[in-house]
Amino acid sequence: MTSIWGKKFSTKIAIATIGLVVAVSVIALFIGASRKDKDSLTALDCHISHQAGARNIWLLGNSLLHDFHWPLNDATVVNCAKRGHTVHEFLSRWNMTQLPTESPEYVVIAFGTVEVIRAEQDSRYIREFMTYYPQLLTDLQSRWPTAKIIVNLLPDINTQLFGRPDLDLQNIEILNQFIAQNSQCPNCNIIDVGEILLRDEESFSEQITYDGVHFTEYAYKKWLAALADAMDHF
């Protein structure tokens, strides 16, 4: 019969083993990176949202991608998206980093919703997006020239659920047209998130968004299927 002390000791060993596995996985992911690289990743607050296989997928964007917690094509997903970030704010932090030179297989980007919301008070956020979004794409292609970039168009906003019935949704169409026109790089693939989420739906309802902007689990699963399909047919 195992003693209470023996059970506690076994539990401690199991916890230590799990901690070691996680630590080794993170080290393996960024192997070859300098101390400065690792400090930069910490400063960006990147986290591994799913660990499987040798392929790397990086997520860059705002809260829509930050809250993305589903596995993608049996790969390790490094999530560097930031809640409430405009593309300008993200790029300012991104440019201060020296990330590992080994290119991920895919980079998924989704920006613009924060700009649309802030533009209700100050239209300069739309102009800022048009200035800095092309800079982000140029940076990614220069930093990781072999990476396949999956660009996501902006989804709709349910202004009633969001509590801002007068929010100008025309800016969504304006930014989506701009993104489509400026994402024609050879390694880029564009996903129309709004169209995907509204398939078989009558409206951008509570089934898709719980607060008018952020997605439900149902919506994330629809987006996940579209991302997986885009990667399989890149």
C-alpha cells in the first residue's frame, strides 16, 4: 500500500516533469535565438497557445486573434496578438524586437477593428492604418521571406450589442478594400472573415458575437476551419 508521503512525492515528481517538458518545448521553439531575442519575445508578451508538431504558425493582431485558442493543422502556434492594439501600436513594439531568423511556415494577421472603433472619436486612426499596415507587410516579408502570410479582412460589428448604434461601419468596407489592394504579395492569401462567419446566418447575431465585436466559440470554429483550409490550399 502506498503511503501518503509516497503519493505526495509522486505528485511532486509529476508536476516537476510537466514543468520540465514545457520548459524544454519553449527552449526548443526558440533554439538558436540570442538572449536579446528571448527578451524581445517576452516584451511582446507572446505565448504558445497550442503545441504540436514541428511546424510553427505565428498569430499577429488584436483581441480577435489574442483570444484564438484552437489548434491549427497540427502545429505549434505562437500567439503574439495584443488586445486593443492598432497596427501602429503593434508595429511600434514589433520593430523593437530581433526575433529568431528561422521563418515560421505561416503568419496569420488580423488588424483594423480597433481602428474602426477609435475612429468614432478621431478619424486619424483610419489614416494611420493606411500608413502602417503596408509597413507591417513589408517588415514580415523582409524578416521572414519564406513565410506564407494569411491576411484576414475585418468582420462586421453588431453596433446594438456593442452599445454604439451610431458607429460608422463604412470604415470596415474602406479598410477591407485597402487591405485587399495592399496584400497582393506572392506569399499572401486573403480570408474574408466576415463572409465566412455569415455563411448560413441571417445576421451578425449573438450566435457569432457575444458583445458585438468579440467572437463566440461557434464563430471561432468557423474561422478555424477557414484558416485550416487556407493553409492546406495555399
